[in-house]
Amino acid sequence: MAYFAYPEPRSLNCISTPSMPSDIAPILIDVTRLAARLLEGKHPTGVDRVSLAYIFHYRARARAVVRHWGRWMQLSPSASLRVFAALLGEDQQPKPTLRRCVAAAYVLRWGLTKGAPLFNTGHSGLDDPQYAERVRHHALRPVYFLHDLIPLTHPEYCRAGEVQKHHQRLRTMLHTGHGVIANSQATLEDLQTYARAHELPCPAALVAHLGGSELPPASPTPPITPPYFVMLGTIEARKNHLLLLHVWRELVERLGHAAPKLVLIGQRGWECEQVVDLLERCDALHGVVLEVPHCNDAQLSTWLAHAQALLFPSFAEGYGLPLVEALVAGVPVIASDLPAFREVAGDIPHYLDPIDGLGWLQAVLAFADPLHPARLAQQVRMQGFEAPTWDAHFAKVDTWLSQIARGAGMLRTPAIDAAGLAPHD
């Protein structure tokens, strides 16, 4: 398995790598977050998956940038390709490769290309005011990817200190960004509302939905005896695992050994003590609720294929890749009624309020029956689902970059930049 479970080289084969528009300079990609997580042995989040997709698409004309101990290092073209391969799981020894390339850049003091476009797709470093100063110093033209405003709209579900950090991230984006890409119209509207409320400028913006993972064929053999339901994502308060655990406790009391199982695919996160207490100390849930903290694409495909439904009871989401991946796999979805979900999936899922415990209990009981009318009706609606794809995402992004380059000169190649590049007409 590649270090990052998504996107793996296989699942990214669906992304074409077209030649870049001629009026766009070789771009810089800030890979600091991905590099740090690789060295720390951490598994990918949804944010990381987006960043990896951008690396895969743009690496032929990109240079990796790593920030370390106050120094910004632009890696050479060959070192950048090696680092990109390591991050994408194409290197058998990714950590040594990454360390060697970054160490060489640190010693040789590779400078940043003046005036170059810069992608920051993971919010990394934007909470540091020095980020904006460095961008201005090198006359960089950053394009930021905005995943959500959840630390501001739902601070109760985030770590202490995240509110101020996210304020600073947004200020950096709005003050220095030459463009902002949002994963959904809901996220963009949140940003525009924030900009108006704080009287801040809003740069050129684009909504580009994220593509789901192209999962491998599922095994015909279920991983456990059905029926079971799947919940996919890091265990944290915002994801609302607590509601489902209380629902499952009620199911066990009602049905005993006949209760369907609940499979939690994802690592334990932060501030989820009540969930952990139930998982570890509630006897009624032992053997009925299963944790799967590590799961590769092939395993995920099989878990989803045989599930009664994907459960997605989050209180807030900027997008929701698991919902897309489940519908692509033909798996019914029971989800919170969130704007981002309806934007991507329309009326296909079975929607509920995230605090409607009785409604979730009744939905699980219904979907546990393969022939229940509600489940069959969703399977019919699912046949018309047009899944977002990474190819469509990047076609939209590339066209948009060309448009803002022609319209405002934002991303045009400088006449002569620090790398001595020839000018474009």
C-alpha cells in the first residue's frame, strides 16, 4: 500500500495531465504539510487527498516548496520530481528521499522564483503572519484552496486556538491571494460572507467539486457477516460518532444478537473522549461496533460494497468525499441535511437532522432490510448520479487560471524571472 491511501498512483490514473496553458509560469507547490505528515507517519486526511491530487496533476511543471526553520526552499526540478513521487507513494523509501532532497535544498539555499504562481492547497502555514510577508517579498502570486470555515462557523468542534488561527488563515488568503478555489458553493458563500463582515477584499474565486477515489473492484466475499453499516472519517466531535453509538446501543437493547454491526473506518482524532469511553467501556457495543483505523483502497472498496449504507451524520462539512465515493460505488447513503451534501448529491441520499436520534434509529432499521422501499428507492435515484471527477475539476481550474491570467495578468509569466525564463507573448 502507498503511504497515502488516497490518491494512490492507481486511483489517480483517471486524472489526465494536459499541457499547461502557455500564459502560466511554472508553478510552485507548498508541500510542507504533506512532507511533515509523511515523516511523522500520519495517514492522509481529506485535505491531504486534495493536495496530492494537485501534485499529481501539476508535477510536470511544478517545483516543490518546503518551509523549514524560517527558510523557504524551492527544490530543483529533479528534486521536486523525487519529492512528488515520494509523497504520492511511488518511492519505495519515501522518507529518506524526502530528507535528502530537503537537506540539499537547505544547504544550497535554493531561492524562490520571483513572481511565480504558488499553490497552497492545505491551509498550511497561513496562520503565521510571516507567510503573507514572504509572499509579498518574493512577489508570489498564490492560489489558495479553501476547504471550509468550520473553525469559525462551528468552533465548538475544533481544538482550542483554532478560531484565531483560522481568522489569520483567511486574512492571508484574502489579502494576498490572486485566486481562491473552493470545494463547494457553500464554502465559497461562507468565505464571501466573512469577507463582507470584515470588510476585506475577495480575490477571484472558483468553485470546483472534488473527484472521488476510483476504488478497485471489491471482493465478492464480505469482510464480516452482513448486515452492517459503515461510517468513514476521523473520529472527532464534528463527525457525530456519539449519536450513532447511542443509536447502536438502543439497537442492541432491542434486537440483541440480531442487531446490525457498525464499522467505523478512521483513526481516533481529538476531543472525542465520550466516543472513546463508549468504544472501550460500553459492554453492549463490544463486538457490534468495530473500529478499522487503517484501510487501503481495496479494503475500503470491499467494506463499502457489502454495506447496507454509508452513514454520514456530521454537524458540518465543507464537502464530503465519502458521500461521493459511496454513491460512485452504488452504496446508499444516510446523511445529515447539509448544504454541501445537497449541492453534490442532490436528493439522492436519505437526509436527516444530525440531532434527530430517533430518525437515525428508524433509518438504520429500515436500511438494514435490503428490500425496504426507502433503500430500494434510493438505489433507483442513484442511477442518475453524475459523480464529480478529478479530470473535470482540473479542466475547470486550468481554464479559470488562464482566464484570470488574461483578464488581470495575475498569473502571467514575468518577462524575466529569477530562473531566467524566456518571456511569453
